[in-house]
Amino acid sequence: MNKRCNSCKGSGEEICDKCAGRGYTYKAGGETEDCDACGGLGVTDCPMCNGIGNAQFHYTPISN
């Protein structure tokens, strides 16, 4: 059973924590460089759904 991921609201992406969504980080001296965590995109795969946008639920019936 699949349901939209609550963490990313189904987009499969989250704002990059390292660059705060800018896509770049600051080096010493104020120069910028592409963020190595997101590759300059500003977003990363959602850790809750691994970037697929759906939360995976595994149903295991309980025997009586």
C-alpha cells in the first residue's frame, strides 16, 4: 500500500540542509562553490521515502 510521503508531501525532495536550498556554500574569503551535498540543485532526496514521494507501508496480518 502506498501513500503520499508526509515529510516531502509527495515531491520526493527536501531542501538541502547544508546550503539551505541555495545550491552553493561559502568558502573562506566569501567565495561561493556548488554545494557538495546536493550538487548545486538546492534539494536532496527525501530521507523518509528515498526520493520516490510515497511512503511505503508493509501490511502484515495478525493471526488470532
